[in-house]
Amino acid sequence: MLDQKLKRRSIHRAKIIRGQIDGLIKAIEKEVYCPELLGQSLSVQKSLKSLDAFLLENHLRTHVKRQMRGRDKEEKAIKELIRVYTLSTR
């Protein structure tokens, strides 16, 4: 279940990212100067990190909060967070 405010923010951010990627593709097709392409690519990456933060916040505020209330699901929440952390540090 997504927090509706975070859902709207996440969708908005994802649409911005889609636009950034479309712009990057067009710039690559036009053979724009490499440093410009890298700047656009880095902007996309920063936007993705921002989206990741929204999604993680939602997960913590909804699923993890609920899982930590029940002892039987506490371990699942911990494993999920470790998995996400591990993926983010690769």
C-alpha cells in the first residue's frame, strides 16, 4: 500500500525522469558534445536517487512500520532493508 502523497510525488518524479531520459536519447542521437551528455546523464541519476528516497520513505512509513509491530514479520523487514541497502551500495 502506497501513501497517496508519496505516490503522487513518486509518479511526478518518474515522469520527470522519463522526460530527462527522452532528452538524453535525443541528445545522443544528435551527437551532442560528450560533457553535455554526461551532465544530462548525471542529472538523470540524481533524479533516480530522489525517486529511490521517496520509495524507501513509503516502504518505511507503511510496510516496515506495520511489520515491526508483529514479531513474526520483524525478521522479514530487517532482511528486506538489508537487501535494499546492499543493492544501493553496489
